[in-house]
Amino acid sequence: MRNVFFLVMSLFAVVPCDPTFAQGYPVKPIRLILPFAPGSPSDMVGRTIGQKMGAQMGQNLVPDNRASAGGTLGLTLAAQAPADGYTVLVTSPTIVISPLLYANLQYDSLKDFAPVARLATIENVMLVHPSVPAKTLKEFIALARANPGKLNYGSGGAGTTNHLANELLKSLQKINLVHVPYKGATLAAQALMGGEVDEVILAVAPALPFIKSGRVRALAVLSEKRVPTLPGVPTAGEAGVTDFRMSIWYAMFAPAGTPREIIMHLYREAQKALQDPELLQRMSNAGMDPWLGTPEELGNLLRGEIARFAEIARSAGLRKE
């Protein structure tokens, strides 16, 4: 009898005892924190994939947009939420860049978040005004090198990816371009078309109509492979500038400490969602490319991007507010 008792106790010792998961997770709606405004790329990725995941799981992923303080409010709320599987976050490289811009943040990008899944990317393209006498990326670099400080570029503001992408180019090629920040990439694109600035790096989808109308000229896409909607535009690597890449990635995180069983359940649901033809078509129409990755792959991406953006910020002389 005593041996039977110890056998039963040993079985309890090896069975995971997570009451949340044991009850058939999820048993209620899941809060989906989106750190930017409705209609933003981050919001579109989160809502599109979250809606499909919710339908699969039988519980809604309820969007909660927290568009304030450059995305840091949403990140803070996600980091401080209970680690019970009922709060998730979909974010962009903001999770990596914000610590480079703001002092006294109430979260640590590595310690306070549990990676769930890579989800998608949006590719960027380098654009110039038609008056710029450069037809290729190499010609633009040569022009900048011959005229230090005379060419400028617009961005959506300090610390945005279209700002840091240009700073990466400056660092790689040792050229001097003048930064002209605007309150958003849309205003920067309008300034480019109006001839106020010489160059802007913009997401491919919103840039397409401007390229097709001839109001801007595309020099290179900042991705590893050519973009199907711009088949005639080379990658920066093909144009002769290796390491000049700046994709905008999107990923799902949960608060640190969320049980592994829940993390893997959410990852599998994301994996299933990203195999749905209708979802993939909606993403393609919005200029998004699926980029599924495991929690481990997302963790590796996060660590690598923290190091990469820190070096770009140092080269750009960014100061924390």
C-alpha cells in the first residue's frame, strides 16, 4: 500500500500543474494590446491575425489600442499585466528602439516579455524626388559623397525605422545626409513629392502609387529578396550595398512568466492562422508578408535587433529623452 502511495505521488510530481491551462485555455477573451493607433501597420497585423486566432480558439482576442508615448504606454501595460495568458502584445521594432529613445522606462525589453511568435514583415523602399540626378543607389551614394551635407532625407521622426534606416546607410557608406523629421511618415512622403526633401525611406505598400505615378523614383528595396509588387527594383544588396536592410517586423509577446504551455498554445494558433489562404490574401493586399517564427526564433531576433539598433543609434548620436 505504501508503494502505491509513493507511485501516485511521483505521478503528480511529473504532471504540469497549471490550473489556467488545465481548465481548457482559453476560457475567456484575451486582451490584445496594440501600442499604436487603429489603422497603423502594427494595428493591422495584430487585428488581422488576432481575429483569426480568436475564431480558431473560440475566444476573441480583443484589440486594446494604446497609442501614446511612442508606443511605450502599450508596452508598459503589457509588461505589467498578469502572466496568465489573457494578455498578449503585438508590436514592431518599437520594443527594441524605445529603450534607445526614452529614459526611465518601466519595462525591460528582454526581461519583461515572453516571446510567442514572429508574425509578419513589411518591406521598405528607398525613394528619391525625380529632380535628384541619381538613378541607382550607388549613384545616390556617389552624389552624396561629392556633396557632403547638401542632400537631405525626410523621416517620420527621430527613432522611426525610416530615420534609422538612413542613419544605417550613412554609417555603412560614410556619407553626410541631413535629417528632416516630420510628424509621421505620411507627411515625410508628402514632403518628398513636393520637393521639400531629396529622399525618404517608406513602406512599399503606401509607396506604390507614388512610384507608379512617377512622382518619386525607387532606388532599392531594403530586404533580402526583391518585392513581388516592385519586381524591377533591386535589393540594396543587389545594388551594391550589403547589410543595408531594414524590414519592419511584427511579433507577438506575452508578459514574462506566462506558462510555457500557454506560450506554445498561442504559437500553434498563430502558425495555424498564417496557413489560412484568406488571411494570407488579406495580408498581401495590405503589403504584409507572413514571417512565422517560433518563440526561440523570436527571442534570437529580439537580442540581435537590440544590438543592431543600439549601434545605429550610437552612430546617429541619438539621445534619450
